[in-house]
Amino acid sequence: MEKIRKLIYLLQLEEYNTERFLNWLSKNSIEDLKEKKNHLKITLRVLLTFFLTSLLLTFTKDKKAVAIANMINKRIFQLIEGLIFLAAKIKISLYPDLKRIVITGSYGKTTFKELLSFVLQEKFNVIKTEENINTKIGIASLILKKLNKKHEIFIVEAGAYQKGEIKKICELVKPDFGVITIFGIMHLERFGSAKAIKEAKSELIPFIKDRNKLFVPQELNKFIDFEKSIVKIGIILGLKESEIISRMKKFKNPSHRLEEKAINSKITILDDTYNSNPLGFERALEKLKDFKNRQKIVVTPGIIELGKKQYEVNYEMGKKAAMVADTLIIVGKTNRQAIFKGAQKGKKKKTKIITIGKDENVEEIIPKIIRPPAVILLENELPDHYF
């Protein structure tokens, strides 16, 4: 059963996408998959997958059994999710005075959501999507479980892996305000092109009738101005500009999103491990530069899900990181070659480049190379099925 558990964990990591599940298995051995960063979450879908797989093992091999079980489950859960979605749609329609704000974009969604919520909750009763919940079913479940008549503003983070998903979320929420943080190349591997990504995020636009309540980037790979956008939203909702700005100054970044941690007076960690993208990586390196007269260490496995651009982007990130870092530690095999070659091109004379396996403990390596005062940038962590 241990092998079946690993297969179902892989399926969960691939968000129950059968094609991606089988594609991973065609290139890797399931025996190499370990539950380290995360663990299998025991849900109704997982339990049902275990049960169906057990029945199917009589007729076929384990990998195929899990894949078939998942395809059967897909039909079952489409029905269940349809009922949940309908119930949530009915419930939210009972709150006509609720102000609804939908935030999407390739990156920066969670930071914008948390900053906006932090500002508005000073004066309003705010409900927001929690942590990294940003799917249709996650949002619908939140509405059913937690939305009540005391809430005045609903802030929704909307994510997408394919066209049509943002549209469905907007059909549920019916937003008054719409925010697209950036059109970037996150999940390029899934969408296939930058054009497809822009089209998917832009599904939000037709739902915002008042264009003063719509915030959209004017260029590809360029963020909207977060602070100006939040000031405008706050003013429309009745807040004063001075109190909005004052409130924003007290905000702290969400955990693991370029979070600054002082270990002691001589060692600082910049924790940017939640995820990574080209602009975020560059912003983290800019912050690293601000630490003067300190040893600078960058630890990264690089960026994933970039499709055909993955080598090119990681090559450039390696090059830029080596221009800033005194020591660059490349973690794992996924982007090792691209980052290493880029780093060799961009490195300073004294820059050290170290490569380690994903399972090696960075905390054991850093004490051997650190020379305080020092600052360590931890840029990204990969899920367990990347090596």
C-alpha cells in the first residue's frame, strides 16, 4: 500500500490532473517520491481514490488503477462541486449590499489581497479567501461555511490553470471591483503562451461595469501600482487617503513572501520560499543588494512551470543572482544546468557556486560557508515531485 499512497500523493500534487500524473510517471520513478515539504492530505477524494484503486488492482496495474480511479472520481466530484457551486451562488445572492472585490493576476495576488484586506478591515467587516484558496470550489465552500450578514466586503483571490476558470469565479461572486495585478508568464507550461495567460486573466474585465473600479496593467510583465490602486479602492469605499496610507505603512508581507527575519544582529534571512517568478526573483535580489558590507548568500532551486522558456529564464536568474551573491547554492536537479551556466556567465571573481541535491540539508551547509555579518536569500522551494 505504500506505493499506492505515493501514487495518490503524486496525483494530489498534480491537482488530480491525470495527464500530468501520467506524464510525470513516464519520466520519473515513483519510488523516488518522498513526502518531505508536504504530506498526503486525507480528503474524501483521496479516500475514494484508495477504495476504487483497491477494486481496480484486480484487473490492472497500480499506476493505471490510480489513473482510472481518478477519472471515475472526476465525474463524481464534478457533480458534487456543481451542487456546492449552485448552493454558494444562491447564498451569496442573498447579500445584495455586500461589496465584492476579485483579484487575479500571474503573481502578487495574495500580497495585494492581504494588503487591501489589512487596510479595509480597520473600518469594515471583511471576509477574504484564506491562505492560498483561489479556486472555484474553494471560494464556493468559503461562501457556504463563513459568509454571514455581518460581512460588508468580500475579497476574493482568483487563480486559474486554464481558460474559463476566472469567468466561472466571477459568475459566482459577481464582483463590483476587479484587480489584475500583472500579466506574466506564471504557469506558462499549462497555458502554452503569454497570450493565453492574458486572455484567461482578462475574463474578469467584462464583469466590472464601472471602469473606475477596474485596475488592469497597461503592459505585459509590469505590475499595477499596488498602493495607488488600494488608495483609490479605499476612497471609493469612503475612506480618507491619509488613513489608507497610514494603515499601509503598518503592513507586513505575508509569510514566506520576501519576509525578513533577523536571526541575530549579524545574520538575516530573506524568506521568499512561497513560490517564485522572474519579477519576484529580481525584486528579491534588489532587496539583497540593499544590505551593504555583508556576505550575501542565495539559495534557490529556480523557477518551474515555464514550459519552453524554463531554461532561458533560469539561465538569466542564475546570471543575475551571481552578480549579487558571494555564494550561490543551487538546489536540486530541475534547473541546475540552466542556473549554473547562467551563474558562470554573470559571476563576480570571488563568487562561489555550490550545487546540492534536493534532499541535502542547507542548514548543515551554510554554517560551513557563512562569514557574519551575512544575509541569506531563500528563493523558492519546489514541491516534492520536483527533484
